[in-house]
Amino acid sequence: MKLFKSILLLFLSILLISCDSGYEIKNNFYSQLEQCFYDFQKSRNIQELSFEKLTNFDWDSMAVAQGDESIGLPSNIITNKLGFECKPISTEQSRIYFIKNGRPVKIVNLQTTYHKPAIEFEPCNYDSTSEILIYSKNDSRFYVMSNSDTYEEGTIFLSPICNDIPNWMIEKTKK
């Protein structure tokens, strides 16, 4: 019986280790957002966040699927856009799919609206209205700016570097 318990414990440990749910990436992401916020408060310089630096695995693009405060995102919409089977996203949530050769290699669930502060990803072009934003690895660097001077309030916007720095961000550096 003792041998069985030991084997079961070993098996469960290996299973837990291999089922990484993106916990480390999520924590690093939230930590980097907070650091960018406070660095801006000190320096008044626009801060950047790089997903390439937040990850330690191989991927070539990332997709951000965002639910909003009233409507989630059905699995068929995500699946049709990304080309692989996806689960639905509830309201107030976002999910980042790290993709390599058209297949997901890591999926990270984020609380974006109920998280304090709220978090909003912006598209690589201002004409996009999709709930699913796709960025190449090269475009996975973002300008980070809050619309509030208090970290727990407002929204933190992530504007990809493939765009010019938004005017409102430039104006905020002058205050």
C-alpha cells in the first residue's frame, strides 16, 4: 500500500508539473504591467512590454481573444479565426494563444476587465474591430499606458509598436 501511495504521489506530481496553465506567464505579465505603470509615474517616459521576453518557449505569433463586459466569445468564432479548436471565453476575460506553425503551444487565461486595473489590447491597425487580435512575434511589443494616475483604477492600454504611439499617450507624458 505504501508503494502504491508513493507511485500515485509521483504520478500526480509529474502530472501537475506538466499541466502548466500559463501561471508563470500570467504572473510575469501582471507584474510587468505594474512595473511599467510605476516606471512611467517616476519618469514620464512611455514604457514598453515585450511578450517575447515574458516567455521561454518557441512561438511565432500570438492571438488575444477578448470578451467584453456584456458578451463572451463563443468557441466557434475563435476556432474559425484561429483554425484550431478553442473553448469559449466568458465575459470580462481574455485569452492569449501562443502559436507555432498554426498550432497552439501555450494558452494563458487573463482577467482583463475585473482585474484592477482593467487591461485592453489594441489592434495593430486602427481599422480592426475584431475581438481576436493577432500579432507576430516581432509585433508582440507594446506601449503601456494607463488612463489613470492610480494603479488600481482605470484601464491599462497595450498599444502594439506596429502603430505609432497614440497621441493621448504622448500628451500624458507632458503632464
